[in-house]
Amino acid sequence: MSGVVLRVQDLSVLRGGTPVLEGVSFSLQSRSNTALVGPNGAGKSTLVAAVLGLLPRSPCEVEILGHPLGAEGQLPRSVRSQIAYVPQNLALQRRFPLAVAEFVGFGFDSPGPRCPWHNRQGRRLAVQRALERTRCADLGQRLLSELSGGQLKRVLLAFCVVRPRRLLVLDEAQAGLDAPSKEQFQHLLLELCGQEGWTVLQVSHDLDLVRRNCDQVLCLNRWLRCSGSPDHTLSPERLSEIYDPNAQCGSYRQHRHG
Amino acid sequence: MPNVGPTGSTAMADPGLLGEPFMQRALLGGLLTGALGGLLGSFAVLRQLSFFSDALGHSALLGITLGILLGINPTVVLIPFAAMIAILVNQLVKYSALPTDALLNIVYSSSLAAAVLALSLVETYRGGIQQLLFGDILGISWRDLGVIGALLVGALAYLALSLRAQVLLTLNNNLAGSMGVRTGWRQLAFITLLAVVVAVSIKAVGVLLISAFVVIPASTGCLLSRSFPLYVLNSALLGGSCALVGLLASGLTNLPSGPSVVMVQFLGFLAALI
């Protein structure tokens, strides 16, 4: 399938009356792998939350698979079920009595209330397959709270792959991993992207990984400073502009307000 | 009528007392209240709402006092009052910059103080402050049992049908939202349900011990379970069975009922910990 999977048009978000995001516009083509980069506090996680419909904003600024995202995050169930999200971390206590296979099974059902035993056999087979594909086959009966950081990230990918989806959003999913684990995670992500045909939007601080693996980069610091290929956007000059909050302020205001 | 002590104790050294209707109602009430506390507690503990149930319990005293002052059945006042306090606390936590535990402390200590001041205006209260603080499970009526039973069935159905949403919400708000869970409404619905459960259980358990019914069986269940549905089931079963054992022990030893149940819960927790 081709076409635009995600379109964001002039998106602004206010927090306590202060603009956190201003006039952000971009679109993601099907099967593209896009990185969202920028300094801490640039609004990357806010943008992700807005795109997922988790923040109040004006309607019609975001379109997913051709459907406008409502002001309260409403989307048709058929569209909502096409979105997968990998958070930075989970609120796991020292002991959280949820087995890995159970967690991955929660990703299998489409949105809405249902009996826990609905389509039990289908879910069990899908979970088993998802765990195998993410090299977690031996982790099914372990508790989520017993996993290492790298294992937990792979399980989160199993949660995404347990059912076909089109848009995958990762919010600093590799944070807290050591270098080899990051490489393994990225390798697995690319492998699954190839198989599943996911369109990816990933927030990342690792510019080397972004340079090697992504085909589009969005440089954000409250507004979109620049976007394009990694070679174009991640040059030293561009990076110094992105990570300096005042560098492009004048030209942006000029652009916005004529 | 049984010889009820100041803190819900009963002179029940005679095992024949088990055949008395009031004792049977008490045992059934303990079983249902314990199971309800364990069921809701299984989610409350993982969402770090343990202190919230404590605050609700203490605030409930103000609701009871208002009922007494207005001449209305305190139980009728208590349910909407507890739900209102829960919604108020939820909004305070959401919009205030202060830490949650500090806010909860402010709410519960000030409502407790207001309740004690208001109670001092009441010349005579038939039940007495001891009964409010420690509960009176022996005074439980068939109507109370009906309400608790209906609430248990309702809570069980709601949590079973929304199990995925509840677990995802517990793990990560954004993850739940991305899966189409209306996170704000779900959170509000859960704490309102918790508030209603606390309000309904106060008569049997008392203001001071209600949080133990929510927290201890669920914590024990957490230590013993390696599957989420099993954890919820274990918490409810532990809650119910500890209440039953505690009440029987209380009857046989002539000790106060509420504290006896909590001690049985605590012993169960210690056993699971070891």
C-alpha cells in the first residue's frame, strides 16, 4: 500500500497558556522511517502524544490514514487498531504480576470492551508467533517486571507485531539501553518494518542510529526547524541551529507572521 | 441480640452462636466485603492508590457525620459523599502542582478534623464513634448484604469486561490511550467505584481499617501470583477468606472483629512474604 499514512497540518499545543508546539506540519509516506530529533524540552513527546490523540488540540490538524483525528482523540476503531505505540517505559513495580504472554495478548484485540476469553485460541497462536518473531519465545511465562531493559523492549515490539498495523510510533524506545542492546533493538525493528510494512515515527536522541537507519528526519525545537534526509538535516551547522533555542527564532517569527 | 463490645467484639465463646442469623449475616458480610476489597485493591495497589483508599476512608467519617446532623440515614449520604470526594481529589491531583501524597493528607486530615468537630455538636449518636472507627459487622442487615453483593457482581463484571483497558492504563497512560482507551474517563470511573466500595464497606469495617481490606489481600495476592487474572482472583479470594477466618477467630476468642480480620490478613501477608 502507498500514500500518506500520517498528515500533520499547522499543529499547535498550549500547556498552561504557554505554547509547547507551534505550527508543526509534516507528513509520513507509507513505509517511511522517520526520526523526530531535538533537544530535551523541544516538544517531541508532546508531538507524539498529540499525534496519538492524547492531548487536547484543535480538530483536523492531524489525519491518520485519511481520517481526521477528533479534538478528544476520536478515530474510527478500524483506524485506531492500525496504530502501535512503544513508550519509553512502563510503570512496573518491583513485582507486577503480569506474564509476558498475557501482556502481548492485550495487543491482539482491537479497541473496545470484550470478554477476556473471546477468541482465546486465535490470541494464543498470535502471541506465540509474535514472541518467536521478536526472539522472546522463552519469555512467555516470565513476569514483565522480571525482564531486563533489552528484553522488555523486544516484548513491546511483540505487542506491536501481534496483529497487523500500519503506523508505529516509538517515544524514545531505546532510552536506557546499552550500545549493543540499542543495535539489537534497531536491527529487529528494521527487520519487522520490512516484514510488516510499518510506517515509523520514532523519537530518538541517538543521531548516529538515526543517520544510519532513517530515511527522513524532523528536527523539532518547539516548531519544526528543518526536515528532510539525514544528510541534509543532520549537518553540524543544522544541528547547532536545532540545539540552540534562539538561533532560528527571528526567521521563524518572520515566516509565521510575515 | 449479641453482646457486642465497644469495638465490634462479641461474646461468642459458644460455637452455637454460629447458627444465629446475625452471625450468619456477619460472616456473609465479611466474605463479600473482603472479596470486594481484594478485587478493587488488586488494581489500586498497582496504581499506587493505597493511600487514596485510606484518605477516602477517613473522609467518609465527615459524610457519616453530615448524615447524622441532617437527620438522614448516614449510609445514604455516604455513597454520594465518597464519590464526590474521590472526584474532587482526582481533579486536585490532576491540576495541582503539589505531590499526590501531600494532597491526600490534606484532604483526609482536614475532613477527619471537620467530622470530629461536627460530631461534638451531636449530643447522642446511637452508634457511637467507636462503631464508626472500627465498624460493626454484627449489625449488618440483609439489605446491606444485598447492596454489597450487587456491588461485587457489578465491579467484577466491569473489571472483567475492561480488563485490557485497566491493565494498560496501569502500565502506561499513553500506551492505553494509543489503543483507544479513554484514559481520563476510565481513571475517574475506577476511583469512583473504589470510593463507592469504601463507602459501602465502612459500616462493616470501620473508618480506620478500611484501607487494610483494600491493600493487604491485594499485596499478598501480588506476591503469590504469576498471572494477572489469577492475581485478581487470588486477591478477592484472600480478602474474602481472611475476613471469614478473622470473624470466626474473633467470635471464638471474644476479640474485636475488625482488628481480628486485619491481623489474619497481616499473618497471610507474612506467610506469603516468607
